[in-house]
Amino acid sequence: MTPSQDVDTVNVPNIDPEGYGNSDNDPLDELPGEVEMSLFDHLEELRQRIFYSLIAVAVGIIGCFFAVKPIVQLLEVPAQGVKFLQLAPGEYFFVSVKVAAYTGFVLTSPFILYQIIQFVLPGLTRRERRLLGPVVLGSTVLFAAGLVFAYLLLIPAALKFFISYGADVVEQLWSIDKYFEFVLLLLFSTGLAFQIPIIQLLLGNLNIVSSERMVSGWRYVIMGAVVLGAVLTPSTDPLTQSLLAGAVLGLYFGGVGLVKLTGK
């Protein structure tokens, strides 16, 4: 019998079952261990989270409706020197419902965002989960900054233009419904426009678009900012559109710098 026949075969166990020793397998790109759920379980969870979100929005709207008068008075402040008229029966009531709906949705949006995060969290990698905190915080702060920017700069600028134009020809008596359609739309659209740096941060950290590529398309960015300013502002005056377009450009290039700081 040869010596080779006396040697037993030894099976070496795999001491790296997760593949972390492989340089091509980044641990940050792995899914953390989660309990597997069936399709029906996912649908049931989605139904519950939508239900909770709708309940929260309904409670927020009802609460804002009972406190709508101070909110209406606050939104009327930029239109100094203008008298508002109720041109149809129940117009102020429907305006109150509309204001309460917008305000209630904004106030309950953090809870809605929390429900969305909890639903998608099991499908996110470790790298994507690390982005959740900065993205949520940054998105909230930027949306609030957009509301403040619109309230303090955009709305007064637009109203000043409309009041001064034709002031010696017509008396400023405005429909309260049309005024609040203008104000609420401008507030909400500006808050959404201020989310641009967050979108850039996500695209950069997910290796979809680099900061150099963002800068290289500056001509298209300027054109897009002008178009966005014209689309998002409900007024047609050039001053309001220019203010929003300038804010969009500042946010975009600020987002480029943010992506650059992250090394992307």
C-alpha cells in the first residue's frame, strides 16, 4: 500500500460564507439579515402603512381646520393693502378646507415618510441605509427652507408686481379662493424644488451620476432652471420666475459641492 493511500482526505470548511474576503464583495452592498416575507405579507404590510398614513393625514387636516383662522391670517400677510372678497356662497369655507388640507399634509409628512422608510427598509443594503439619516434630515430642512423662501421672497415679489401693475386703473379687490390657490401652489412647488440637492446626493452616492458630470452639463442646467421657474410659479411675472430660477441654480451647484465632498 502506498503512503498516499494512508492519508485521509481532509475537507477544509468554508470560513468565509458571506464572501467578505472577496474584494469584489463589499459588505456595504450586502442586505442585512431580515425575516423573509411572502408577497401577501408585503401587500398586507403596505395596506397597513397606507391606512396609518391616511389616518394621520385625516387627523392633521381636521386639527388644522379647527385652527385654520390664524393660518389664513398668516398667509394673508404678504398681500398688504388688498381686500379679499367672498364672491360665492361658501367660498371662504372651501378655502378653509383647502388651507387645512395643505397644512395637515405638510405637518403629517414626517409620519408618512417614516411609514415609507419602514416599508422599504428590509430591501435596502447597508450602504443605502447609511444614507437614510442625512437624506431624511436634509429633505425636511430643505422643504422648510423652501416654504420660508417662498413666503418671504417669492410671494411678496409676485404680489408687489401685480399690485403695482395697474394700481392707478383698477382697485385691488381679490377673490380669496384665487389668492389662496396662488399662494398654496407657490409654497408647495418651491418646497419641492428645494429637494434638488437631496436628489443629487442620492444619484452621486449610488454611483449613477458623478459630480464632474453634473458640472459638465451646466448649460442644460441653466436652461432647465429657467423652464422650471416658469412652470412652478403660478404667476407670469419675470421677477418671480427669475427668483425661483436663481434659487434652483444655487441649490443645484450647492448639491454638486455636496456630492464632491462625499468623494463622488
